[in-house]
Amino acid sequence: MIERIPRHLMTLAYSASLVLIASYTTWLYAIGSYADLVIPSFITILLSTALLMHIGKGFKPYVPRLILLASTYIVVIESLSQHAETSLLWLGLPLTAAFILLPLWVALGLNAVLTPLVWWLTPLHHAASNELWVGLCVVILLLALPRWEHGRRQALLRATDPNDDDCNAFHKDTLHARLHSEYQRARVLNRRLAVLVVHLPQLDMAGEQFGHRAQLALLESLCHEVNRHCRDHDILGRADSASFWLVLPDTSESGALLVRERLQRAISRCVLVETGQVEARIAACLPRAQEAFEHFAQRLEARGASLSNA
């Protein structure tokens, strides 16, 4: 999964890159260097496409980012191949961009695969030495170190913090553990158990049109209303990006349906500036007799998928 970067920063990156390469292309045309116009003109088209995809709707965020990264590699490799006076320091630009735009292990693998291209660069083919290779490897490892440390700290935080990063609900792993405990408790004590699957259909749309802040507002509204209208021992957890499970111990099917109606009325009264009236699709699911916990969890996931496709 690609790291979350603020939308306005990515807009600035696309715009600045496009302005730079377009200015360079115009300068080449002005001085009459037509032989060198092919690559810059092609990169200008690529970056224009990436900017339009970023601004538009219906495209995954990683698509324009990959175009931006590919453009960076092409520009630097072309410059090193055609101009012997180009400093090797420019190799750090695509290496750094990969670690910013891609997940850690993807960036590390991509740089490890593309580094041998140095051998094929004409000015460096005979100049490449052990010192150059060692320097490239050291740079790659140094760029990977901050991302690795950040990931290690996030994993440590995740292991000690049961709450989700974006809202007042349990994280998926904690949710499964708590649900399993309640499932076993209901079986041993012959108690009733119900789970409400709650889906927010507006979440993805809010992120695409208004950014991450609108998504946080939706999540906060949902969690606030659920926690306000439920019991203290009920368990709310985030099953995936747009779906939640509300575990209701000691609750029958009729009780779960009453809770569902109460939550739907409460959530429908929430109105946000970006998305308008908050919409939530809620379905009740109860464990069957002699049903294994794994099968019950799969049914809950299937119910969430059906709500998202409804």
C-alpha cells in the first residue's frame, strides 16, 4: 500500500514537475536543439497526463504517482546517457523519489533492479567501478533507513495501541480478537451474540473528491453516533477501510434489529459540509448453531462486501 501523502503536496509536485520540464522543452526549442526535444516532449505529455489524472476522478492515486516516478527515471537516465558532463549526483533524484512515492520494499526492489542500468549508460560504461557500486548501494540503504524506522515504529505502535489510526474504533486485529473472545464466551455460557455490519458507501467518494480530511469527518461522525447510542460493553471495530463491525454481546436478533434502526436514524441526522447527509448501510448477522468462528468471520466479511456492492 502506497503511503498517504497530502493531496495538496502531490498537486504541487505534479505542477512543479510539469512546469520545469515544459520550460526546459521550450528552451530547447528556442535555441534550436531539435534533436534533444524528443524525450522532454514525451515527458511533458506524461506529466500532463499524470496531473490531469490526479485532479480528475475515477483514478487510483498510485497511477499518476507511477507516471511521475517513471518520468523521473527517464529524464535522469537520458541525461546521463547523452551528456557526459552530467553529475552522478542526479542519480539520487529517482532513487529518492521511489522511496517517497512507493512502499518501502517495492522501492527497494525497484532500485535494486534498475541500478544495473548504470552499466548501460554510455559515459559510465567504462567509468563504473567498485567505488561507484558501493556508493549506490550505500545511498539506497541510507534512503531506505528512515522508511524502515518509521515502519518499525508504526508496527510497535500498532502492537500496543488497539485503536484504529483514523477513528474511535478498534483496529482490525483487535476487533477479531475481541469478537473471538465474545464468540467463545457466548458458546460456553450459552449466551446470545449479534454483530451489526456497518458500511459507509460515501467514504471512497469523499476521499477522491474532497481528500483525506473529508474521510476523517465521515469516520468521526459514524463512530460518535454509534458510541453514543450503544452500551458501554458493545464493541465497535473497523473491519476494512469503509466497513465496521459492531459486536453486541447478550443481544438477540430482534434486539440487533432495534439497534440497527436506532443507529440508522441517528446517523441519517448527521449532515456534513462536503458529503451532505451521512449514509450508512447496516445489516445484522448472528452466529449459527455449531458454526465455527472462522466461518462466522467469513460470513461477516461477505456481508460487508455485499453491502458495498448494493
